[in-house]
Amino acid sequence: MPEDIQYWRRCVAILRKEILSAKRNCFNDFISKIDYRKDGKKVYNYVNKLLNSKIASTREPLKFGIRVLTDDRDISNAFNSFYSSRQRLRSELKTQQKFIGREFRHSASSLNCGHEIFLQKL
């Protein structure tokens, strides 16, 4: 019986050494192949995986107008509507842009000429 316990303890010690050796080899292989300038996120995730630490998700409520948003979908929709409204052109600018584009196309086609460099024959 005591021999079985000693044998079991030796096997456990060998197993621990093998696991530690495999972890070291994996880590050394990862470090030797990584490009720190490009793969910063991979390194960060790998180290967090080794440390068993998870990124804490902070869900702070967002106040949008008179509403307080806590759901991820509502927050993303609020960001979308806020920034997309900032990027929209006013209607008078849109019509002005269309008019300028038509004028340019019309003048370019009516003149039927380009810069003198392009008109020269070689």
C-alpha cells in the first residue's frame, strides 16, 4: 500500500513537470514568432489567458436625450443615430452639390477639350 502511494506521487510529480515543460515550450514558441509591432492584441489576449483574467465588461448607463440606456443594442443604436446625423449633408448642400456636379459635367462635355498637355500629338 505505501508503495502504491509513493508510485502515485512520483507519477503526479512527473505529470506536473511535463505540464510545466509543455507550457514553457508553448510560451517560448509563441514569443519567438510574435511581432510586437503588429500583434499587440494577440499578446495581450495570450497573457490574460495565462493569468486567467477576464476583461471586466463595464456596462454603465448612457444618457441619450431624456432616456437612460443600459442595453447594448440601444446604446449602439444611439451612437449610430448620433454620428450618422452629424455626417448627413443638409438638403440645400445636397442640391448645391448636385448642381455643381451637373455644371462641371456639362462644361467638360461642351468644351470637349482637356489640358493642352493631353492634346499634343507625339
